[in-house]
Amino acid sequence: MNSEYKHIVIIGAGFAGLFAAKKLSGRNVRVTIIDRNNYHTFNPLLYQVGAAEIEPDQIAYPVRTFIRKKANIDFLMANVEKINFKKDTVVTDRGDIKYDFLIFSPGSSSGYFGIKGAENNSTTLKSLDDALRLRNHILRMFERASKCDDPSERDKCLTFVIVGGGPTGVEFAGAFAEFVNGPLRKDYPHIDSHEVRICLVDAAGQLLGAYSPKSAEYAKRKLEKMNVAVSLNRTVKEVKPGEIILGDGERLKSHTILWTAGVSGVAIKSDIKIADRKDARVTVDEYLRPGGCDNVFICGDMAYLEQSGKPLPMNAPVATQQGIHSAINILRLINGKTLKPFRYGDRGSMVTIGRNSAITKAAGFEFRGFIAWVLWLFIHIFYLIGFRNKILVMISWFRDYLFFERSGKMIIPSE
Amino acid sequence: MNSEYKHIVIIGAGFAGLFAAKKLSGRNVRVTIIDRNNYHTFNPLLYQVGAAEIEPDQIAYPVRTFIRKKANIDFLMANVEKINFKKDTVVTDRGDIKYDFLIFSPGSSSGYFGIKGAENNSTTLKSLDDALRLRNHILRMFERASKCDDPSERDKCLTFVIVGGGPTGVEFAGAFAEFVNGPLRKDYPHIDSHEVRICLVDAAGQLLGAYSPKSAEYAKRKLEKMNVAVSLNRTVKEVKPGEIILGDGERLKSHTILWTAGVSGVAIKSDIKIADRKDARVTVDEYLRPGGCDNVFICGDMAYLEQSGKPLPMNAPVATQQGIHSAINILRLINGKTLKPFRYGDRGSMVTIGRNSAITKAAGFEFRGFIAWVLWLFIHIFYLIGFRNKILVMISWFRDYLFFERSGKMIIPSE
């Protein structure tokens, strides 16, 4: 690598970071991707790992394998401790990294709206580690319940509360309900599937706020058919260990409280405070830059940008397009050209509710049902990185579909 | 289940335990399998998980799925804390379990021959957790070395010492060397593959003591061709953090010391001391019973039994046959018949040394080379439990073979 080339540092090997790197591959720049994990995660399918549908390795792809034939790109597995914007330096636990341009796309973390106890007493589904932990925890709860003489303890093991009726909450609820009604019912003959309670709680009046009321009603009906108790218009007052207290005073006792209700930015120390929003995200200009740092581009969940009067969603397509766009703009700057403003091209979104059911939104229309579900399968397979992963996920899905079985029923690792 | 039926408790869902359970399925007995994990592990392929060749879930199979259609068999995921042989009770962290007959097949743990520091400063390959930890550790060492300015630290990261030239040591060394020479070389362009040192140390004068000197020489030659430094006739004096001291005073500095040299019994508390041997195993009579407990049968690695003047090996075929035999003898006792003595039918053994090379021993003959390797593949696929696992392992092997690639290069979980 030519050391006179400009050095572009990318924080985060998510959709934004990886697609930015791809765009910069083979160009006259040096690129370093920094991530705490040595792999990219296909986040849209995290809930399936949580529900034992697929294995962690099937939605993860090693960054080093991704950059293998991209000679101008390097990878550093490290935790980012601080960013010194004034000195163009990223401080990591593996040393300081100087940059000429920075693409900052660290993703997001869970948001708790200041609700008492929520952060400490609930579990989330934001990373592969989270998903694996959730799955192992669920299996342990079933093991515990299978030999438990105390009825209230047994009840706490078999009650699962999901807070948040967005895509993650809805998709996980559906996949988990099918896991309970199928494979787990067969594996635990001493547990009646009616003893298992899955509660989906949301403060809003409908599920899936981004979709039409008709689609939301469809999702609710589908979930209820799978024995998921959907509670709308219900706020959460407090979360205690083993208990969640709703706004109206009702208490749900449960060892499993999954929090999917809020998303916020990732708190990273820096010499200039760029996160201006209450949810720790950064308002960016039309070139995806925060105020005051002309060589920094913020992409993905961390960036707050409005378009046509509405904030852009925090999802994979937005992150992907922003990553590519920032890479292009950096190349333009290096070549003395002017920046191009970012404009998100919405190609649609989709959400699945268990076997055979999905909602697809594209070009202003919404489709529901089996066709939407088949489309969902193909789109997700298509976007999975790596041939092996595509094959393995297809096999897992095919097997689940035909045999009502799940692959990930082993508690690994044991601790 | 008829509660008047005799209750047979099986400790350990390994080969002995699972095959005993299978034999007892559908008979007029109640069976409870106890294991700390909720899955059976196909131990012969553990080293492949350690070397990132296959995924943990591919050689694990849920016990509950195994017993699904076996109505008289139950499973308890628990840690065994003590056995009260006088009261016919197994004490676990999930409560006490009374038995009429006990099949005790807990497997084995590593043996350290009292070598100073060996247990605390080395890693082992005895469980799926071990294998996963080893793999993640190896990948972390490569990540650390890839950006390390201190040459001696870099050297410690890239030196891997394997103690023990038995099947586990030899098979792991071969699979690991191929991982280093293939995928890791491509993923870490800044690490020269000659910087990586793999040392296999054994106190004996030949590798694979159970095989002929000619086969042992073949294995040594194959390993050396893959850049594994094989040191025979060398004892270990002490293991310190990051360092192993050999009998002749030589010191190898390394962050990875894998101990495969010794095997010993599993230490479990009991009211009657049955483990009579120095290696914590139990000498059993020809019916696989320890002295003084007529309703207890010891199977697998834990049992010490000589046949034709030689101790039986600690491997899967012996465990399997002992498990089945104990189940038959228990049924005979219940039906008022006399016990049948156990006799191991040796159907051969095999060991693989990387791509295309293996040694197969059967009917007094030893075969070496490609045919032995193909045989090895088919036998192992055949014995893997579960259709899905067979398919997935075949895909992994096929891919590794064709593309010189490995699947498990992601550090999951991250902690």
C-alpha cells in the first residue's frame, strides 16, 4: 500500500462500513476497518438466532475473508475508546489510529426512555452475542421448568415478555411462538404448551408503526393465532428482576424480559461532542457530516437525518446507501470535486410473522400473506454475505419448514 | 410411565449413556439420563471444532430430541454433586434422584501426571466448550499478532505447543496446520506462515502408541511436511503462564499450550470410594461393576478393565459396547437372569492426519494413506447422530476440501 495515499478509517463492520469499504476497494486510498468483533453480522436475521431457527455462524461473516482480495483494505479488531476529532485520531485498546477521513458507523444500542430498571433487568437483541445468550436462556428456562415443584417459579420460567411491537419484537414473537408450539412442545412432554405465555407489549395503539393499520391488524391477528398475547396502548413503568410493572399497575412475573422498544446511538467518548440528540444520535447535514468536522461522515443508525420532513429509518438499506455514498463523497473530496448530497432511495421494507406470513411494503403499496413471505425469504437469502451462509440458511429454513424442527437447541457455550 | 417399574439412572449422555438408553427404550423400566449439558457430543470430531473445520452444533445433538419418541426415558440437565451408593441416590444441583440401577458413565478429564503448573496454565480439548474456547483463542492470537510491535509478544502469539502425541494431539496438529497454511495465511497477509510455529511434544519414542512404529513414522512424516515440529522422547517439567519448560531445560514461550497428554477419571464425591486407581478411574469386574455395588455399572472412559492382559482403550467404541452391555445386564437382572460378562469386540480404530492422510487399524492390519482417509470420512459421517448433522458436516468437509477454506473463523461468543 502506498503510504502517501489518504487513510480512511471506518468504525464498524456493519452494513454501512462494509459497503463503504467495498466501494473504496482498489482505489488510491488506504482503508482500515475497525470493529470489536472479527465478523460482520447480518442483523435482520438476529431474531432467528434468538429463536433457534438458524445458527450464529450462518449470519456472521469474517471481515478478513471479506477483504481478502482487497489489497488496500486492512482490518483491526479493537474497541474504540475515544475519538479525537481535533487530532484526527481514533483511540483504541490496540493503539491510536490516525485518519484523513473517518466513516463513523458504530450502529446503535437499546434505548430505555429512562424507564426505571429497564436496562439492568431486561435482555436485548442487538448483537450476535445477545441472540445466542437469549436462545441459551430460553432453553435453560424450559429445562428449569421441566423439573420444578414451585408453581410460581415454574410460571416465571414459562412466561416471556417482549417489550416493543416494532419489526424486531414482532418477528421474534412469531418465530419464538412457533418454536414453542413445535419443537419445544415435542421435546418437553411434561410442559403443556398452554402453560407457556408469550406477551408482546407496546405503548402505541398499533404494531409496526411504519406500516398501515391494516397490515398492523394482520400482524396482530397472526400473532394471536400463535398464542402470543398482544397488549397495545400499554406503557412500562418499571422493570425489576423477574418482574415488569406496566403503566396501569399490572405486574407480569417473568425471568425473560426482552427489550426491543427503543433504539439509541452508541455512546463513544470524543473531544468534540457530536451527539446532539437526546437519543445519543448525531444530526448530520445533507452530506452525512456532523457540525464542525468536515472529514467525518456518519452513517447508519448513528446518523439522524430527515428527508421529506420525516427522519430516515434505522435499518440496513439506509446504512448501506449511506456507507456507499460517504465513500463516493470521500473519493470526490480527494479528487477536488464537490460533495453530493445524500438522498435515500426507498426500495421497500418487509417483516415476517412466522411461517407463511409476511408484510411487504414497496412503492407505496403493502402486500400481505404467503407471497410476501416467499419474497421475504428470497430477498434475505440474496443479501446474506457468503455462498456458504446462503446455502446453510436455506437448508435450515427448508428443514424448519418441512419438519417443524429447529437446529439450535443445544446450550453452547455452557457458561 | 408405570411408577412400579425399576428406575435406571444414567449419568452422562456420552456414547455409553446414550446407547444404554437406546437399548432400554420401550422396555418395562423407567430411565433418567442426567447430563450437565443438554446435548450429546460426538467427541471424535472435537479437534475439528478446535481447528475451525466444523461448527460446534454440527457434532452436538440435543438429548431431548434423541429421546423424543422413547416414552420411558426422561432427561435431567443437572450437575452431579455426589453419589450415595448406600442409599441408591444421586445428589444433583436440581435435587436428589433415587435409582434401582445406576449406569455411571461420566467420561473423563485431562490427566497431568502431577506436572507443576500443567493444569492451570494449559488448555484442553475434552468438551465442546473447550473446543470453542480453543478456536476463539487461536483466532484472537492471530488478531493480536497482526498488530503487535513487540517481537517477543508476537512470537508468543504465533507459537502453539501441543503436548501429547496420541490421536487427539496428532489429529488436532494436522487440522490446525492446514488451517494455518491455508485460510489463515490468506486472511492475515501481514503474518508470514513461517512465523507460525506448531510444536508437538511427546515423552514417548513414537507418536500414536497404539499403532505400529511404521504407521507412527508415517504420521510424523506427514505432520512435518505440514510444518509441525514433532519432538519425541521429551518430557515436560513445568508449565508456567506463557511458557512450557521441557525435561532437558528448553523453554518454549507460547500463549497457547494445549494439553492432550493424559486422561483421567472424573472426580465425583461419593459415600463409598470406588475410584481405586491413581488416575481416578475405577477398576471394574467382568460385569463392569465396581467392588461392593451390585446395582452400579461403570461404562466408558471411567471404567478400567483389562482384556487379554491389556487395558481396554478409552474410546467411543468401547464406551458404546459397554453401555449396551450394561443395559442388557440390567434387564437380565430384573428378569431374574444371570449376568453376562463383558467382552470388547474390537472393530478397529483410525486416526487422520490432515487432508488425504489417515491410518486405519482393523483385524490386525494397518492401512495408511488416501483410502484410509476416505474410509475415515465415511465411518465418522455414518456414526454422527442426526441427519442434519451428517449433511452439514459433509458440506463443511466438502467445502474445506475443494476450497481450502474453513467455516468457523468468527469469534463467537465474544467473551
